[in-house]
Amino acid sequence: MFENGHNRAEPDTFARCLAGRQLAFLIRQLDYQQLGSILPLALPCVSATVKDQSPAVQCYGLQALQHVATGECNSARTLACLPTGGRSQILPQ
């Protein structure tokens, strides 16, 4: 709470909601190929957003998480369709 004599108050619900919305927006702007490099940095923030006490903030965290999950599924399908040893494998849908 106090650091170097300064009072550091925690952000209010509006500030957390705004930050969650910005995070969700930025993650949704990424292509599925770009998610792999950003995910290790962004996942702790998304996780904290999902665990927030405000339902409005949680909603934005879930939107970001849904985009990440969709990207992982699409990446897995794309990789499975690549030819391997002259044959191609396709995941069942």
C-alpha cells in the first residue's frame, strides 16, 4: 500500500474494466500466427482479468481467452493438414 512514502491505491472498477477492454481488443487484433509469440506475455494478464471480482472485467478477459482458444484450435488444424512424408493428415471435425 505504501511505497517510498507514496500511497498507491488499487485501481477502481472503471480502470480495471478499461484495461481489460484494451487487452481484449489488442489480443483480438492479432493473427493466429502472432499469438504464439505474444501468448506467454499476455496470458498472465488475461488470467488476472478473468479472475477479477467485477463481471464486466471478467467479460473482457473471457473474450480474449476465447480468441486465444480459437487460434489454438485453428493452428492445430492447419498443422495437421500439412503433408507429412508424402501423406497428409486431417483432423476430424
